[in-house]
Amino acid sequence: MDALTTPLPKAWQRVRLGDIGKPCMCKRVMKHQTTQYGEIPFYKIGTFGNTADAFISKKLFLEYKTKYSFPKKGDILISASGTIGRAVIYDGKPAYFQDSNIVWIDNDETLVKNDFLFYVYSHVKWNTEHTTILRLYNDNFRNTLIPLPPLNEQIAIANILSDLDRYLYALDALILKKESVKKALRIKMLNQILASNGVEFKKIGEICLIKRGRVIAKKILQENGKYPVYSSQTLNNGILGFIDTYDFDGEFLTWTTDGAYAGSVFYRNGRFSITNVCGLLQVIQDNILHKYLYYILQITAPLHVNPGMGNPKLMSAAMQQIEIPLPPLNEQIAIANILSDVDHEIISLKNKKRQFDNIKKALNHDLMSAKIRVLKK
């Protein structure tokens, strides 16, 4: 059941956001008042929660901050267009925010704690207006219902969820560290190979069969298909969907030929198909390891991408000309084993992150609906 329709404990209330504070937004900043570089970051809806790509002067910032609505440190800013309800805790650092697209409630913290409000925002059902762009207007914002436990329970709920967040942040940091280690290892090993005496160089076209994928209509993709279809994307290892047939069976490399991810290389082993924006490499020499080739091409293939006119490409003709160093097979195996171990650690950490993301989502729901109580009843 939804937290906003589930019967609540006696000590809890269901209130409108307008009952706990006034919706606020910053003063409008005109385009001519912004610069590409400057003193004070100006966050628009497209950069909200990320890195600002526009700035305003310190003079304008101080004037607008003094004369008009401006968030306090700890206030919860939310997106009011596009992805509705995306929440960011204002850290108090000098910054300015796009009017009407980024808003906050000037809430009374004797009624609702900011930390609790941050988590409740990810749970509420936003009543939006469907215009050309999905938008949350002030009236919608004011009339949005939230569950409201007593202050001590708000604090306890927020503490539990923030502990989970800290663990998730630590996992993110560890994943980034492992990925940096892998990148450094690849480069170090490549340099060692290049420095060794008598290293052999061969072009991809000399050691691999090169093939392309085919057009696969989305309508034939199935949730319960047996065999993966890989596309140009990199999310989820490039899986677009599944079908009941396959085009390839065995050990191969695939790469993205067109678009933003052109030059991305993947190791495949099994039965699968690829779309028309993917290329496929099959090693045809006995003394070359697919996994070694995969790790080398992760470094070298992106260097051969043609940026084109906004549509990057690494087509088969360019791929076959890429020259790679080939150490003896035993060295290839050693290199592949070391990097595979790091890959397995990264995959394990990402799986753990995904599991805890799901745990947090379920726990948030159960805490906000009082299905799980954190204080004695």
C-alpha cells in the first residue's frame, strides 16, 4: 500500500507541504546576466545536482540574496520541472538557482526536520501539470501531501536512511578507486610491453575476423527471451533486451561503432546478437587471448574514434588498421588475469551497490508508511 493512503499511527499526521511552510524560489536571472565563467555558480534545471555551466557576478548574487528569497543552509531544494522532485540539500556555499525550476519550502523545523523532508520528497506523489514540459507549480507544491511523524521519529527515520546513504557513498568511492587502479594498471602494463625487447605489433585486421551487427526491431525484444541483444549503449553492459535466437556463439569482442560511446569495447562469451551500431571481432590466431585483446583495445580503440560532425565513429575500416603490441601468450594470460581480478572486484561492488539501493528504497517506503517503526509505540 502507498504511504499516503495507508492508515497512519495516532501520533502521525498527513499534511500538505503548504501547511509546514511557504514555497520559495530565487529571483529570476536573465541570460545576459550569466557568463560561461565567473564567481558564483548558477544552477539551471539541467545542471541541478551536478556541475554548473553558468555563473553570475558576486555583486548580483549579494544583491539578490539580500533582497529576495534565498535558501538557508540545510534547506531542501527540489526540481520543479523535468525530473520532478529531485532533491538536493543546500550546503550553504555561494550559489544561485534558476527561478521556478528549482524551489524549496521555507519550513518550520519545529514541525518538520529538513533531514526528514529530504527523504520524504523521494516518496511522495507529485501532482504535476502536463504542459509541453512536466512542471510542478506552486499550488501543486503546496497541496502535495506528506506523512508527518513526531519530531523524535522524524529524526530517527532520517538517521537510519542517512546511515544507509553514507554506506552507499562509501561504495561509490571504492568503485571509483578500483576503476582508477584498473586504468593505471592497464597503462603501466602497456608501457612495460612497449619497453620489452622484440615485442611484435600486428593490425587488428591481421588477427581478427571483423563483422557488423544487424538491425533488430525493438518490437521483437522480449523480457523472457533467452539470449541477450547488445547495442551501442554502455549501461547494463550494453544489453538492449533479449530474443529467442542468437547470431553468435563463443568468445568474441564487440565495440560500439557510432554515437556518444563509439570506441567502447566489450568482452563477450556465450550466445548473443548485436545491433547494427556494433562491430564484432573474432580472433583467428592461436597465440592471442581475447581477454588480453579486450584490455588493450580499451586503451587504444578510443584513440582512433573519428569525432565527425557531432557523431563520433569507429567503423570497421578504422578498427582493422589499429596496431597493437603482442607479447608472448603467457604474458597475455598474466595481464588478463590481473585485470580480470580487478574487474570482478568492481562488478561485485556494483552489484552490492545495486542491492543496497533497492534496500534503501524499500526501507524508505516502509518507514514513511509506518510499516516499520523505529521508536517504541
